[in-house]
Amino acid sequence: MAFSTSFQQELRFTHGQAACAGVLYCNLGTPDEPTAASVRRYLAEFLSDPRVVEIPRLLWWPLLHGLILPLRSGKSAAKYATIWTPEGSPLKLWTDKQARLLQGWLGEHGHRVKVRYAMRYGSPSIASQLDALQAEGANRILVLPAYPQYSATTTASIVDAVTAWSSRKRNLPELRFVNRYHDDRGYIEALARRIERHWREEGRAEHLVMSFHGVPERTLRLGDPYHCECQKTARLLAAHLGLEKDRYSVTFQSRFGKAKWLEPYTEPTLRALAQRGLARVDVVCPGFAGDCLETLEEIAVEGRHAFLESGGKEFHYIPCLNDEPAWITALGELAQRNLAGWPTRETPDAQVLAASRVAAVAMGAKQ
């Protein structure tokens, strides 16, 4: 009796290849180019995720493809063009660099681990990078999001993508997931050092705004912990910096659509601070591991304009963690803790591997 299967054909196993652990460092994603066509493809994938837009498909699809994508793609492409670099998207460049630095940190600390980065939307995809890690011999993979605060709209969506990949695989690696590190001491200290260095170089504002990416307010009522984790990050960071409650604000940016999102909103807060007579404001985005459209254009350009237009005199955007040494150390220590128990420090014996291959071939193995 024949059985049909939907499992993908597996990459051929190579006898004598040393097994290793892998780390998949995942970020949100970015268009491949700052063009309307490329942005449209990216937004179509992003906004089709039911984790991101929790509206019945029957209602959402005509709105997405008939109105939102045609109208928003060109406008977003123009914004991307203002922050694009000769090497490409800032988000992809920082994510790639962070993955390479993480690889180096783990290697320096004695771990034999393969590190790759992936994007939840766009390229390189999570599925393609998981395939690549397996091809390199990774039989244990740690999935590490670039999101310190957990949300079903971000972290859980990465788990969905990994699960979709695994559902099509016959020979699965062991999988672990890091869900959150919003209160990790290394992460908080890296943020504090980044801010303190800016203050040493540029002086210190009267007020610090900590702007996090927004999500619909209903997600909080439905049990999503994102809002609470953002608040905890802000509280721990303020304590580390020695800020009293009246010296900083927690806000949420990147609203989309007409529904109510987490408040207070970033731009109205900046305008209110200026109208209150505040001369200078500093803004930091603790939820973003690397600079991207939401920080370089929405905050550093649009936020600046809002504050100065409303009477403010001086606006300072404090860059993201990017390639800060303290951040790479925090990321490395986080990965190291979550790799615990896997044999990442063992060096394979070349002679044993070679003998294993010879024996397998003698028994009829092709590779």
C-alpha cells in the first residue's frame, strides 16, 4: 500500500559531518529596495499575517489589496528612500552585523555554534535560514528574536514561521525559543550605557522620551504582555539612569488605521512637551535592537519636526543599540544561557568522524 506525503525532501545527510548547534537571530523584515513594487510585496506579506492584523480575512483582504497596498506602498517607499544606504536597508545591515558579532562573541567564549539571521517578512526568510543551518550540520537550533519585549504580533509570529517550516520537515532539529528579555540585566545596562554616552557627548535634556513600537490597545485586553513588558523595561532603565518619574515618559509610536492603539502616542507627547515650554528633549527607542525606518524616519525626522514645530528648541534622537559592545555582550550572554546543556564546547574528533564515514559507506551509504 502506498502512502502520499506532503513532507519536503530532506537535504541528504553527509556521513562524517560534525553536528553542531545553531542560533537563528530573527528580526521583523524590510523591503529589498526602496521602490513601490518592493515595498508592496513586503507590506503584503507583513499585513497578511493574522498575528499582525486580527481581522477576519473575508473583511480584511479586499481592504488590504484594494485600498491599503495601492495607497501606502508608494508613500512608504518614499520614506524608505530617505534612510536607505548604498549598502541597502539599515535594518538588514544592522541585523546582519549583529549576527556576525554574535557569532564572534560565542566563538571567543568557546562555543562551536553557527549563527545566521533571518527576517520574519522578506529575505532572508526564516525557512531558508533554517534549511541553511541544517545543511551546515546544526541539529540543535536556538531561535533568538531581536525583540526584547514579547508580543503575539512579533515573537509569536516567529514561532509560527518556525512551526510552519517544521511541519514540512521529516528530520527535525531540536528547537528552543527565547521569548523575551525585556528585563535582562545586560540588555538594560547596554541601553543605559548608550544613553549615558550620548549625554556625555551631546549634553543632557530636561526630559527623556522612551518610545516603543505600538500595537492595538485591544491586544492588552486580550492578554498580550507587551505593554507591561515595555513599562518594566522603562522602569528598570530609568532606575539605572537615576531618573525620577517626572524626568521621563513612556510612549508608543507607529499607529496604523483608526483603531485605538496603546497610549500615550509618541508624536502628540512630543508636541505637548514643547507646548509646555520644554526647550530640549531626548528620545530613545528601547524596543528596537537596530536603527530602521521607525527610528531614523519616524522619530529622528517626523518626531523632530513635531517637537520643533510646536515650540521646542532642541531635539536629540539617541541611536539604537546597533553594534554597541555592551549590547553584543548582552546578546551573547543571553544566547549562552539558552544554549546551556547542549554540547556547544565539544570539539569533534576528526578521526572518529572519518571512521564513521568509512563504515557507513562500507554498509552502502551514498555519502
